[in-house]
Amino acid sequence: MYEKYADEHPDGPRTAEALYEATYRNAVLVDMFSADGDDKKANVAKGRAHDLAGRLKDKFPQTDYAGRAAALVFRIDQGIPVYGIEHD
């Protein structure tokens, strides 16, 4: 739903937030699939999170959401759980 909004409204007032939310949800999927032992799906979600964070950084580098998405990507790259922590 968040990605759809970002695609339909590339310059919308909440597009940066939508891209961040989509990044967050994919980061959570990495944790969930890893916990289930499904590394293939975890890697797909990880790649998707990287792509979304990259789009956010390229399109909205001045927003706080770009930094927050970069922090999420760092966490999943380092193997730090995202799911179950307080949502930034």
C-alpha cells in the first residue's frame, strides 16, 4: 500500500513517509523470514528494503525519513533485529 502511494504520487506530501514505512515493513520481513529459516525470502526482503531506502535517499535526501531508512538498512545489514523494537 505504501509503495503504491509512492508510485502514484511521486511528489506527494507524504511520499517520503510512505517510502520509509515500506522500508520498515521490508526490514521487519527480513527478521520474520530469518526467524523462520527462510533465507531466500529474507534476502529478497533485504534487497527490497535497500532499494526503497535508496529511492528515498535519492528523491528526498533532506528529510528525516531518509536518515531513518538508512539506519534501518544498517541494522539489517549488521543483523540487528528490527522487529520487536520501539518504532522510531
